[in-house]
Amino acid sequence: MTKKNAYQSAGVDIKAGEQAVELMQDAVASTYTPNVLSHLGGFGATYALGTDLKDPVLVSGADGVGTKLLLAIAADKHDTIGQDLVGMVTNDILSQGAKPAFMLDYLAVDKMRPAVVAEIVTGIAAAAKASGVALIGGESAELPGLYAKKHYDLAAFAVGVAERDQLLNPDNVKEGDVLIGIPSSGIHSNGYSLVRQVFGIQSPEAFADLDPDLQKNLLTPTKLYAHSVWPLIEKHLVTTIAHITGGGLIENLPRALPSHLSAEISWGTWPILPIFNALQAAGNLSLEDMLLTFNNGLGMILVVPEKNVTAALKQVDDAHVIGKVTSKQSEPVIFKGEAPW
């Protein structure tokens, strides 16, 4: 019988970590672009900007998945939670007018389970590849005593590249510009503390007792927008973009507007997914709660000059014109028409 070394006795299995790296390395390597100069195993990752850019600007972002992880853990389903991670960081970078270039992930676990770790990272790699992002490195940490049994946390750090004159600037937004909404895939990765409270999901058993369709909806991964939205930025069809994350429509859309203008949104111009109606009804949530917490079916809102609307809508098949930019009103975001709740 092999004797445990002191670190193993303390709860950290170095061999399991090495096995996890072996299981994930092909998936990670599949995300590499010609700009990636290093491979897994080094002390740092290297990425070449190339010579095509005249005045390159790096745009960085960091984010995590949040308490949606608790539902993935409860379901023992780890293959799509990585898409949530990629979506949260790359969609933010895209909203600045930069093309996501590379990312690093951080995975902390209670105990290194190579198959689960590989499943998580393979999911991250698949989403990164779909977004044209190189997963060039990261870190995994086995932290016994810090996390509950079978629990883990995920974070990512990403960098995008843009020409300086390509960056999206709220100061360029004008009265009369059109708001184009791009649908979300569901709740994405925000508001899950409230989601768990509303549906009474305080344990794995409680999640298992939910209707299977509801379980599926709650674990639907964040939509990736790089493939459809980047061409709009590249063709200078968009003035600014709001990624609708924590803070919902009310707090995120003003970030894409100058302070002297407001946004006017019309109810009924986009489909509100059933999961949001179910949340509102189950929690008897107010309209303000819904608007401040959830995306309510709109994952991104583009601010587009009126002359570019037709071209933008051709590029993004499922987009909807949802409103316009107006002169300053009583609130940064005004809603017109009959609200659904």
C-alpha cells in the first residue's frame, strides 16, 4: 500500500491535479489561435497582438458564475456551466467594442475530482472556441476546509483587442438613435440568489424535486454574442452596447448612454421567456424587482443610428427594435405601454 505524503494527508492530492490537467489539455489546446505562443504548463501565458493593428487597445474583464453554481452542483451537471463563465466575461468585453482575444480561468475545489474538473474545463473550452477566444491558461486550486463537499467556484479573466477609434463611446450616442434588443437564452448568470429563494432551492434535494423542465431552464447557459455582434462592431454599425447582467435593464442600459439622454423602451416589442413569468408569479415579484434583477429576455441592447438599423437587423436574425434614445426624461430608462406584471 502506497503511503500518503504529508500534503495528501492534509487533503491536497497533487496526482489528482496532474490527472485533471491531462484530461483537459486537448480541449484547451483546441481553442488556440495562431496568436498563442505558449502551451499549458508554463509559468505564464503568451499572446501576440500581431502587426495588423495601428493603435491597439487592450480591454480586460473579470467575472464569475455566482450562485448558479449551486444548481449545477445539485444536478451534478458540469458540462455547460463553463459557457456561463465565458459568456459573462466575453460579452462584457464585446460591449466595449473589443474583440475577445484570450482568457484565463480559475477553478477552486474542495477536492480534486479529475473527471468533474475535466468536464468543467472542457465546457469552458467549447464556449471559448465558439466565441473565437483562446483559453491560454488558468489556475486550479484544491482547498480542503474552505469549500463544502463537492463544491467549487469559477472565475475568469479575459482580454479583448480593439483599435482605439473602434472603441464604443456613450458620448457618441445621439437623440433618435434606435435600441435593438438581442434575446437572452434565459436567466443567464444573474439573480440566482433570488431565484433560489423564490423556488425554495436551499438544498440538492429541493432542486431534485423541481419539475424537470424548470430544472433545465434554470441551468440553461448564458448566450454567447461574439459571433453575431462582432461583425456589427467591425462594420461600425453600432454606437454603444449594453450587456444586461446584474442590475437588469434599469442599471445596465444607462451605462451605454450619455448622462444628458434617456432610453425609451416599449413593452411588447420582444418575447419575454416563460421562465421570467414563472419567477415573477412564484415570488410575487414587483415590476421593479424584475427590472433590477433579471434581463427579462434581453441579453444585449445595441444603440444604433437609424440609418444602420436595417443592416444591423440583417446581421442578427432574432433581434428586435425595442425603443429609441430620447432627450433627458425623469429617469434614465422609461418604459412605454402595458407592463407584463
